Amino acid sequence: MSTQKRKRILLISVLAAILLLVIAWQLYKYHFAQKKIAQAVEEKTKGLYLLHYDHLTFDEVAGMLHVKNIDIRPDTAVYQQMVRENKDPHMLLQIQVDALDIARVRTPKALLAKQLEGGKIKVTGARIRIMVQHFKKDSAVYNPAPDLARQLLGRFLKIAIDSVQITDATVLVGNMDSSETYFRGNKVSLLLSRLLINSSAQKDSTAILFSRDLALDCKDLALSTRNKKYTIGLDSLRFTSTGNTLHIAQAKVTPRLSETAFAASFPRQKDRYDFVLQNIALHHIDRKALWYKTIRADSLVIGESSFKIYRDISRPPDTTSKVGKYPQQQLMHLPFPLAIGSIVFTRSFIEYKERNGKSDSSGRLRFYDIHARIRNVTNRRADVQKDRRCIVDFHARLLNKAPVQAHLVMLLRDSKGRFNIQGDIGSIDAPSLNPLTEPMGLARMEKGRVDHLHFAIDGNDSIGNGRITLQYKDLKVSMLKKDKDDPGFDKKDLASFFANLAIKNSSKTNAPRTEEVHFHRILNKSFFNLIWKTLFTGIKQSVGIK
């Protein structure tokens, strides 16, 4: 064999050996990568989670990693052992992902220096179930950042990713010990930019989920109340960390039963709520406070809203005491700290509908074109020490006719639930009140006009003390009874005659009288019932009804 031929054979052998080594390395690389990934998850979670996936492709030259059909779920046996040792985690995850892509993965650095660095992580079609323990009273002071950082790092010293993008995910949050679901989010998208996790990451108060910037979108979020009477729905949520602002296109509290069925489902009277709020924006949220389950923000602005309340008073009354349940007192009993500088309703509508068994019909008290601002909405002790006053300024049109304005001051953390409200109601023709007075009071305003009503009421848990000034003229009423044969009402002639004898036809024009009112609270009635009863008592006194 010639020297030239031997050189060719040697060259071919070397090339074949190199080719075999490359093939062997590629096979080993896939095996090594798969083993390391599975081992990393097991080590980082102390064996709590099991990992399965169908296919893994890794291009070392391009630094691209692609994984399909990932399934991560808790190992039941390991979890039960942790429970027996009182080491059970506060949270469990169950994650299924259709596809995971990581660009610009720098594996040698990760293996040698225990640093995982990459360009972009893209997660598609994720189904995430988060199971948490029932909220405890002391859970508000728990900051999960250090524990979360340790769990994510595992044996790594550093994780640095340019961006993490999650698209079209479904997120469910529920109770760890039961099948109860707290809420469900559909078509959730999340973008984390410049993510960095290391030993000092949890100390960086400027980061959010260890990232410089975060954008979160959710098409809809559904919650169910504990009594299963309502569905709470949120549409088109968006949070951006650049302005720390949360936008919600619409929030709805929808009753599951009709008015009649709802009233019949309770043994006693109960308010039925039907609320719609649109174009909601929570501005300048304190992100760090969220770790402590505290909601702090500069303002909450609600574009348009509708609040409808229904009560059937033909049902047996609720005899449960409402003492200690004024709005400012209920604020103190929220299960989480809250501090919002101001809540603004730019254009709202309120309807209180009441069915009266005696008239077998319903009256509607309606306020249109409401603009309201509530200032200093907080239950934090430090905030209350600085300012005890929660202030409400309210402007509307009663029955879309008479202008109404009120100024309400509620004292926070006051042992007696003290408050003060004063306001004015403008001019309205008396017959315009008949949609209220006929079904709710079996009285018809035949003629007359209310020129002005001014009120100032000081109240607490047990009494309302007020001063009422009413200006009116040419007032005439008819007392009514339900028609037995036809829908509608019949006039009670004798009762109407004596009522008009008792009523002062008009107030004094030059010097209208101010009535002093003292109304003792009905203890099983609400805050608004006390205000209304005190106001109505003053009105009756003003027109001569004792």
C-alpha cells in the first residue's frame, strides 16, 4: 500500500471518528440535558414535584431549547410526609405547558459556575393551578420573596433571563385542602423583563417578581361567593409596572336568582345586589405592600357604575343586631390592610327597590348622574392615627329631577361609630314623588312643591340627632289602599280628609322652621336606615304629622 493511500485511509478514519464523536456527543447531550433538567427540578423542590415531558430539542450552537408537553405536579407521598413532619409548604403548584422555548441558553456557564442565563423564555398554552392554605390572620405579614427566591434558585447561584413571556394561560387559585376554587383567570398573558434572581434579589424593593418591568393581561376572571348566590366577574384586566396601574374594563356582581327566588331562598329579609362597574383604574399601587397582602394606592377611579339593591319587606324581618356594622366599622374588619387615598365615581346610578306586602307592589328610590368622592379609605392603624376622618362628597339627581348634595364624615376606629352628614335637596314637584310614596307608603301627593330641604345629622351606634329645614307650598295628599279587584290603589276618603287637616299646607315663606329631631336607632337596621328614619321624622314634624 502506497503512502498516499495510507494517508487517505487515515484521514477517512479520523473524519469517521470525529463524526462518531459528534454523534455520540449529540446523543449524550440530549440524555445529559434531560437528566439534568429532571434532576434540577427534583433537587430544587426537595423531591416534592414530579416532572414529565414528551420531547426535548437542544441546539447548543444556536443556544435554543424546545420542550413539548411539560407536566409538573406534586408527589402525593412526599407531600404527606412533609405534612407529618410539619414542614408542609404554604403553596402547591400543578403546571401543564404545551410548549416551552428558551433562546440563547448559555449551558456551559450554568453547569460550571452554577449560573443559568438566557435570552427569552416563551411559554405557550399553560394551565396553572395554584393551591394555597386557607388564609390565616397572621398571613398578612408573610413575605414570600425570600422563600420563593430559594425555591427558584435551588443549587444555582444566579438566574438571569432577558424576558419571560407567557401567553394564553389558564390560572386557577384554590384551597389546598379542599376542592374550593377562589378564582379562575382565562387567557392570561404575562411579560417579565430583565429577570434576575440571586441571593440579594428579595431585598430589591424596586423589582416585581424579580423583574424590572411587568405587564399582565387577563381576558376574564371569575369568582364565586361562598353562599353561591352571586357570580363575580372581571373583564379585561391589565397591570403595568411602569405606572403601577391596574385597569379593569368591567366588574360585575351578578345574582344567580331572580328577585322573587332570591327573597324566598332566605328565611328573613335580605338585600339582593346587582352591581356593574366599568372603566376601573387603580393608580400608583404600592407593589412592595402586595407581598404583605396589603392594598395601598393613591386613587381608585370608576368611570361608569350601576348599583341596584332589592328588598322584599313582606318577608319576616331580620332581627340580627347591626350594631358595629356601619361602613366605617366594616372597613376595620376587612381580612387585609387597605389604604386608598381616594375613590372616585365619575358617573353612577343607584336604585333601591323595595317590595311592600301591603301594597303588593314595589317602589324605587333612584339617584341619577352621581358623582362621588370618598377620601382616606383605610383600616391601617398608622394611617388612622394621622387622620381619623373618612369623607364622602356626594352629588346626584333624585329621581332624575331634584339636585342632591351631601357631605358625610365617618370617624375611623371610633368606639361609638360616630358620623356626621349634612346636605341639601333642591326643588321638586310633590307628585313626582308618587313612584316612591304610593307603593312604599300608600300615600299620593296630589299637588304641591318642595322648594328646598336642608339636613344636618349627627349619629352614632344608637341614635341620630338632626336639624331639618323644609321649605314647601300647596301640599295636598291622599291616603290609599290596595284595590282588591284591579291593579292599582283606591283612595281612602276619610283618612285623606283627616291627613290634610293635620298637614300644614305650606311652610313659612320668610322664616322656615328648623325642626330638632332625635331618632333612636332600630338595632337590627342599617346605617342608611338610621339616616333615612331621622330625616323622615324631621320631614313629618315639619309638615305637622306627629
